[in-house]
Amino acid sequence: MEHIATFGTSTYSVADIQLFQGAPTEQIAALIAGCPIVRIGAHQAMQDWSHKGGRLFVVLQGALDVTHVDTRDARLDGAATRVLPGECVGELSVLDEEASSERITARVESDVLVIEADILWKLVDESNNVARNLLRLLSFRVRAANAQLRRRQKVGEFYRQLSMVDALTGLQNRAWLNDNLPRLIENAHIVNSPLSIIMMDLDHFKQFNDQHGHVSGDHALQVAAKVIGAGLRPTDFAARFGGEELLVLLPNTQQTSALMVAQRLCERLRQAVVFSEMHRPLPHITASFGVATLEPDQNAEALISAADAALYRAKEDGRNRVAL
């Protein structure tokens, strides 16, 4: 980056700068006559520009790429914004008198007018048009920043939801369950509505894995998840609790109805075709189910423990069945 001239000694015109549109040309030219013009080589970053107090940079020739820098760890954050001839950057640093958190790089060889903060404020004082143009520019910056923020929020929500899904089964995962079950329970207590859960465990799954391999075991889990998901209402939830254990949440469901749901799921899983390759016959999978309904003042841990105890009784009674 090199100093090549001042605005007053250059051939550039005030009329070519958007910020000065409609302002008195001679008056503006006199105020910025001593402002330096620097030349930045292609792909070079501007040096010594982000000092506290702020500066305005006007592209006279070429193009700049402006990228926000995360001040917490100095990493680039987001896509670059292109600044073309007649446009400017840095006005926010002038307004808040803070060093800018943006990185400016020349896309091609560029000539840039540097206007110090005190000169910019004199321009604002001398011309209402400059003030209006600056407000219009700031409005555009704020809207662009808000749009970018909304995009980031959507992306963040997408990845947050993705982190709540079990990769193997496609069901909600334990993190989702830990986050949402207490909320559902709290809401059920507040509005005095029933809530039931079903804990299920694939029968003899470790033995199945040992005999037929983990690939077949993963397939069995995936089929079980599909069977369970297909047998629920849109308002119900299914999650992988851990290993071969799945958990079903049934909002607004009394114990009798929850028992019927569990029996239906048990039967559907018993009849599901899991392995259709006849050259390697594998057993159909079954599961044991434990049903529990929320009691007054009961929390998530106690409710899960009740369902787990019911599941244990189903296993003790011979598996492939439902217990309360």
C-alpha cells in the first residue's frame, strides 16, 4: 500500500463519490482536498487502517473485499462484501469511534481515498445531503447485517436440530430427550394433563450382534425405529435412549391408552420383516416394553425410572411383551 496523491492533486471528481451526491461540489472538494489517496496492490490487505477513532475509505478505482472478523478469536466470519468505485466502507467505525472489526483486501489494484473522522464530521456539518446519504448508507448496512443475522440463526437452528437427531436411527437422541422431556413434564403438571412414556428394549440384542454382526444389528435397530415411528401420532415423540433402548413420549395420554399403544407397537415389531435375504435367514426381532404414566410432582428421572422398572418386569416375564 503506497500513498500516491491527495484528493486535491488528483484527477478524481467529487461527483463520482456516492456519499457526496447532491452536495455542493466545490465545498466538498475543498474539505477533502488534503485527504490522502493510497494505492493497494491486488489481493493485498490494507495496513494500519483500523485505528481507534475510525476512518472512511472511498474506492476511487478498483474494488475492495470487506470481511467481518470475529473479534473473539480473529477469524474471518462470513462472506466478503464487494465495495466498488464510488462506494465506501468504515463509516461505522467513525460513528462509534472504535477500531473496525473488518478486514479490507483489494480484489484488484485499487485507489482508495482515506477520510479521517474529523473531516467526515465537518462534511456532515456543512452539507445536509452528505448527512442524508450517510444515513441512507447506514440504513443499508443495518438491513444487510440483520439479513445476515437471520441467515446465521437459521443455519444455527438447522445444526442444532441436526445435533438432536440420532445418526443411525433418525430418531431424536438423548440430548434432545434431556432437553425436552423436563419441559413436557413441567407443562403437563401446569395444565394438569396426562403424560405417558414407553421404554422399549430389543430382546437379546447383544447376543444377536455377537451371532450376526454389528452391521445386521444396526439394520435391526433402523427397522425397529421405522416401525415405532410409523405407529405414533404426529404429536408423539420417539427417541433413542441409548444402545438398543428406545423411548416413546405420549403427551396427553392416559395409562390405558399408553398401554394400547405399547401393545400395538410390540405386535407390529413382532411381525415386521427385518431380514428378507433368504440365503442367510436371520431371526425376526422382538422387544420388551415398559409403560409409565406421570404421577403428581414426579420429575423426568422418576418417570424414566418407573418405565425402566416396568421394562425390567416385561423381561422377567419372558420378553416380547408389555408391562406396566
